[in-house]
Amino acid sequence: DVKVTQSSRYLVKRTGEKVFLECVQDMDHENMFWYRQDPGLGLRLIYFSYDVKMKEKGDIPEGYSVSREKKERFSLILESASTNQTSMYLCASSFPYSGGAYEQYFGPGTRLTVT
Amino acid sequence: KQEVTQIPAALSVPEGENLVLNCSFTDSAIYNLQWFRQDPGKGLTSLLLIQSSQREQTSGRLNASLDKSSGRSTLYIAASQPGDSATYLCAVRGSGTYKYIFGTGTRLKVLA
């Protein structure tokens, strides 16, 4: 079974703190993604990575950065946390299976509260 | 710009009913479409993936169809059970991109 894990289920941080969210997948997937999910707004893509050290901005990258030093690990960094970054953060990875389709697999999510 | 819409936003049905969830997208140049289930406070679980060249996929009581020309996909759930209660999301991956665009979901409640 594909497994995507996230470092924390719940996190509470103070405004201005630097926050690290980590995601690890165990199936040698090439592509990894960070989303945030907010009521009424759905899932929005923050950043994605299609290979080690390769990254591209998603739809809402402002205030975030990412790091992918190893294929299995994709980190999301909030340089200076703000209250409007309180959200559910979801990591996903995907790989090609027969026919070339890329199926996404998600981690359990991290509920981040910034006070 | 691709937009994905799911209607209705919420649905409540008695146990045993067959039901259909809808997903519409504005740009038919898609690579694939994926249906997910999300339980409260949890991550997303993949249910079915349909490639652009396919018309439908089936898994157990679930059947997903795709009509690219009309920009629509439906998720059919047969003989619904209380355990099917969850939010169902569809996501579209556009051609030539790694990005997926998600709908805002349909919150399903199956009453015992």
C-alpha cells in the first residue's frame, strides 16, 4: 500500500514563528504536492515538485517556500507564520501507472493554528 | 482557466438509495479526472481515476463516468450505506500540466 505521512496531525504556532511541515512518501513517487484546504475555498495548490530539487509555484505560493532534497521527502516552510495561514495542510504524491495516468495519494493532513 | 464545480454542495439520502454526484469542468483538455472521499478532519482517499481516453471506471458499488465534450463526470453510488457518509471531491488534471484543480465537494449524509 502507498503511504504518505505528515509530521504532525495538529500544530499550534505563534505569529512570526518559522514553521516546518514535513511529508514523506514511501513509493518512490516523482511528483509531490502541498495544498491547503479552507471551508468554502476547497483545496488550493501551494507548491509542487516534479523531481528532487525541482519545484514550481502553485496558485497561492505567497508566504510559503518548499524544499525537496530527497525524493521521498517534501517540506513546506512558513517563513513567518501569520494568522491567515491557519488552515488544514495536505500533502500528496503521484506516480504513473499503466497507461500513464498519474493517481494522487494524500497524507492525513496537518491542522495548523497560528495564534 | 480551468474551473471545477460540484453540485449539490450537500446531499442527504436514506440508506439503500442509489445516488449520483456531479462534477463539471470548463476546459475539456484534461489528462485525467480523479474522485476522492474525505472523512471529517482527515486526508483524501482516492476512489477512482478516469483517464481522458476512458468513459468510465468501476470499483465495487462505485461507478464514475466521464464525458469530456460536455465537461462532466458523475460518480454513481449503488445501494448507499451510512458508512458512505463523507465529502466527495473531484479533481481534474489538465493536459500538459502536473497541476490538479479541485471542486469544493459534495457533503453526503446517508441516514440509517
